[in-house]
Amino acid sequence: MPGYSKAAQNLSPLEYLQKVIDGGMKDPVITFLLKCGRTPVSIVENYLEDEESLNYAVLMEWKNPFKQ
């Protein structure tokens, strides 16, 4: 969630993610992964020490279309 630090004063991590999903905001990683067919599952706190994401991440799921 590298764009989260810019929005953290006004939005919780969940609100930020929802705005990105809805298309109201763009995040350089989440927006790309959504376009690649990933589905957000949950927010993970303290995933990495990262100032841009304030240590938050989004767990994303990819369903393999070639395997049922």
C-alpha cells in the first residue's frame, strides 16, 4: 500500500483500500494488481517496515483460471 502514507491523515487503511477498489484513488501497487485480476482479502498490519505504506499491506488472492 505504498500510497497510503499520503492519505493516512484522512483515511483508515480499510477506507483507503476501499477508495482504491472503487476507483476514487490510485495506489501504484494495488491498482495494478486489481487490473491483473487479484482480489483483496484483508489488510495486514506490520507486514514490512515501510514508510510509504506505514507498514500496512493488502493480502490479495489470485484464482488460477487454468485450474479448477
